[in-house]
Amino acid sequence: MAYATADEFRLFIRHPGAFRQEETDQAEFLLDLAGACIEEETGQSLEQSTDTLTLDGTGGRRLVLPRWPVTAVSSVTLLGDVDDDEVLTFGADHDYTWSAAGTLTRGGACGPEGDRNIEAVVTAGLVTIPMSLKRIALRLCVAPWANPNNLSSEQLGDLSRSYNTATDIGMELSNSDRKLLGAYKARTQS
């Protein structure tokens, strides 16, 4: 999922008419690259998806899931090396609970300790992309759209134009972008 559509990008750059197919393809590609910049900064995909995660047990009652916000945990299984796998039951008076913030809590007992010994089926991510993230994605696409050859300057007759070449293809997050994206960073410590 892109953080914005090609048509939203067209409106953002004030393009007067509908994009041709080639322009739509280029805009979608740039929006995918912008999404990758955002997700590289946050350390997680922000698109909602359901994934089967294999996690390292901490030996404690709480385990921080790698993605958030969490909207569902369908199952949790303790993977046994020698013993059979143990499927846990959800509920406060059962084996585990979970929070939207991405914390899996073991009820009444500690979880296992070790590498790759817990499997959880988790639905996490944003259902709708907030406008602030959409704005970042759209802004990241402007420079490579306007200057696809990454020129430092160009001249045609009396017209001379200089570009800011401080960033790779123009997709560089600003300090304020990084600050805003900090709220969406993956949580990896328990």
C-alpha cells in the first residue's frame, strides 16, 4: 500500500490534468520509494497486515511485539524443541492477553526464554494512513518528479535553473519528519 495515490500526488503538485499512464506509473513508483523511506525510519511497515511471527522468548511475563498498533492476536504457540508445541488460550483468566501498544502478556506464568520459541499470528498496522504521513510521502516525491535526472543545474538559452543536490534523488526526511515519525517507531524492548 502506498501512503498516497498517484492522483493525490497529481493534486499535490498542481498538475493541470489527468496523468498519462506513464506518469501514473512513475508517480506510483516514487510513492513506493517514499513509503520505503518512511518505513526505514520507523523500523516497521505501517500498513495493516496479518503476519505469523516467530519471536524470541524473554523468560518474563511480557513480550513486546515487533509491530504495532496491534488490532488482533489470533493465536500464540510456545514452540517446543523436545516437548510438543503448546497452543495458548486468550483471555485475562487464561494464558495471555495483548494490548494495542503491542505488548503480549502471559497470564499467571512466565513465558519461555530462548531463540525462536514463540509463534504468534498478529494483525498490526494502520487501517488508514494519517494525513501527516501522507504529506511526508507526497513531499518526498516532489524533487525526483521535478528533477528526475538529479541534475545540479541546467540551462536552456536565457533560462537557468539550479537544484538542491544535497540529497539522493531528493528523498530525504527532514528533522521535523523524523520527529513526527518517531511516534510510529517499532518497539523492540520489553
